[in-house]
Amino acid sequence: MAGSPDSLGPSYISAYSADVILSEIRPTKLKVEALHSINVFLDEFLFTMLKKSGSLRTDNLRASLLSLLPTTLGKEALLEAEVELRAYWDRTTAFDSSALEDDSTVFHLQWTFELLRLKCGAYSTLNECDEDTAAEKCTNDRISAAGGMPPKDALIVPAALYLTAILECVTGPVYIVLLSDWLLIRTELYASE
């Protein structure tokens, strides 16, 4: 899926994945507006996490998540993210110690958010798009042109995997609420007939 994230809007969940998940109980098709709302919610959650963390370091992201979502869901999302991160480090041949560097002095919220929006959308198992290296390069070029420093891959890749796992975990309860509301509306409609 090519194009700038601003023109397409956030895309963490595809229509196909949403329909498959919702249809586990009975065949259901999610309206485009509802899907867009879910993606916007996830986009805002990502932005808020990044703003609160002020860094791409996973320990800062962990603290951000737990302060935003200090519930069982937050702990489940954290567990999923930690498992994903461990799997990443296990399959990465060389551990890059720059992933542990403090990037808070060079962290630029808007640029980092734009880059992670692309990465998380591509890494999401609930989406059908691949990495858009041209869009990532364009974003990195814009960061450099503005006098900033693009985040190092050693920081951006683990952070993107970590955040994608969190976003996917948070999505589950959103679907439960959607299904509950849908079933309630259907029940009320049948009762009024």
C-alpha cells in the first residue's frame, strides 16, 4: 500500500482482518467509518505513548504504556510486547548496543510518530500492507532536511515491533465492544418487531 500516511490515514487493521475477527461469532462486515475510527484510536494511542515516553527505548515505552494503561490489558500488552522483543533479539545475529542509548535529547515526537506509523502499519499482522521503504526514506529525508537526525534502525525496529505488539493487543477489547454493541442493537431491533 503506497502513499503518504497523511493521505491514507492510519492503517493498522485492514478491512479484511476486521471482518474475519468480527465474523468469528457470526458473519459481520465492518463499515468503513468504523474501521477508520478504530485505526484513528490506535493512531492516537501510539502518539500518546510516544509523547509520554519521549524516547524509542523500550524501557521508556514500557513505562509509558503502564502509566497510560495500568490495567490487566496494559499488563497483557506489555507481556506480548516483551515476547515479541525477545524473539527479535533471539533472531538478530548481533545485538546492537545503540538500542540501549538514550535518544531523548534527539527525539522528535512528530517525525518519530510518522516513521512509526509506517512501521507499525507494515508490521501489524492485522494489516495487509508491506513496508513502504520509499515512504520511510521520504520521512527520513524530511527529518534531515529540517535539521533533525532520523532515528537509528537499532532503535526504530525494536520500538516498532514492541509498539505493534501493544497496538494489536489493545485491539482485541475494541472488537469485543464492537461485537457486544452490535449484538445488543440486533437484539433490540428484533425485540421491537
